[in-house]
Amino acid sequence: MNILLTGGAGFIGRWVAKQLLEEGHQLWILDNLSNGREVNIEEFKDHPGLKQFIKGSILDETLLTDLFQENKYEICYHLAASINVQDSIDDPRTTFNNDTIGTFYVLEQCRRYNTKVVFMSTCMVYDRSLDNLGINELHPTKPASPYAGAKVAAENMVLSYYHAYGLPTVVIRPFNTYGPFQKTGGEGGVVAIFLKNQLNGMDLNIYGEGTQTRDLLFVEDCARFVIAAGFSSSVDGEIVNAGLGQDISINDLAFEIVKDKSKIKHVKHIHPQSEIQKLLSDSTKAKQLIDWEPKVSLSEGLRRTKEWIETSGLI
């Protein structure tokens, strides 16, 4: 198939690109490199299936118009977004423009060519889980940051195109994804930052009390989920979660990585108002509709991620 992948030079996008190319599709990657890095897709540059890498923005309507007109995409995996919670609090306009307006521009092109849309949302739109049953797709939302608010707005537009125009669309909400190629600096995820600090003999700093929990999904499991949503009509018009199905407190995660309580420090939370105290996924719907379930345990995922950080020269 002819497939457009926005945000394809990002962390998750890179793994989605890898699998799509391995499956033999014709792939175009659009990324403005604000979050993504060209080095993430360096190994694919000579792959015959990678038709083009375009450094550009989803806010560039002329660019989108030209790309869709020339290539008649059958699926658009729309991962491009501003993803930093604190940035969205400091500068909500940029996040709203990228995540909501940009999604609208993508939808308009997909409507013109009847291109299926797989929209990458986030578990950050949910209110906290109050029990150990997990968060399913009917769980209340509570956008506690402009990032989450922009994603909810975009989700509603995506689903409206399904109901109003019959356009095949799906909203996917992966839980906290980690793994190789995630940034290990301030913009990275908690796993990548903790592992790098541990390898460098540094303290692990935890925001707040560290009792907040996360459902950590390995990136290759996430990529399989993303891609499966594009190739199944059973999820059209739906919202679908993906997670490991078990949560771990940030305190326990830190100890699992460093094995030394003296190396764990607690610091003032930078955005306590946007913290979600308990995140635990119920991915039953993904299993039912696309036969997806995670394959990589947390311990195995941590091992693979640590190995990648060690061998990639990031320490």
C-alpha cells in the first residue's frame, strides 16, 4: 500500500516505519524534526520501500495537498504532534496548533482521497484509575494539561469524520511507551532517563512522592498495535487502548533499575496539576477487535532498552 506516516522520525514512528517497510509497503515519512531525529530513520534511507522523507510540517496545507495529490495514500498513520506536557502548559498555542489544527489539515486531505486515518492519541486524556481493573475506553476523560486537551479535541474531529463522511478513522490511545530510540535527556521518557542515569552512576530524580503509577508498554508492542489498527476495518470509528495491563509506581520502577535506595531522590514536581496518579490499561478491546496483546514483559523491555543505550553511545 501507499502509506503516509507523519511523525515517522520520532521514537514510536521509527518503529512503525521499520515494520511497514519490512512488510513491503511504499512509505512516505513526513516530520518537521521538532521532536523526531533524522538519525532514527538513517538505516532505512536506502530501503526501496521508503519513497521519500519530507522535512515539513502538517501545518503546511500546500505541502499536504501536493503529497496527497501525487501519491494517493491508502492509509495515513498520523503520529506527528507536540508531546511535552510542560511545554503545553508554558505555550498552549503551539501544542493546540500542532495537535488539533494540524490534525484537521491531515483529515481534510484524507477525506478528499478516502485515506484511512490512524490517529495517535494518548493515555494522558484519561482521569486516574480508581481500582485495579484498569482503564478501558469508556473510562472518564480529564484533560489535565493543554496537551491532553488538544488531543481530546483532535480525537473528536477524527471520529466526526467517520460519522459525518464515512471516512475510515480510528483513535488509538497507547499507554506509556518506552524502549530503544527514546530520547534519554529531559524530553525523554522516565524509563530512558532512569536507565541512562543508572548507567552513568547518577541519582534517579523522581518528581513528587513517586507513588504515581504507569503502565509501561514496550515500543515494539506499541508499533504492532499502531499498524494493526490501520489494516483492520473492525476498529473504524472506535477508540482503542493498548498497554501492558500492569502498572508500577515510579518509586518501584526506580528501585527496579538502580537497586539502591540511596541513589533515588525526590524533587519538586514541575507540573503537579497535570499528574495522573494511577495509569493502568485495560486493553481487552484491542484483543477482541484486532487480536493484539503485548508480548514483551517489563523486565525484558528494560533489559533491551538498557542494552540499546549502552551500545548506542548515549552514556
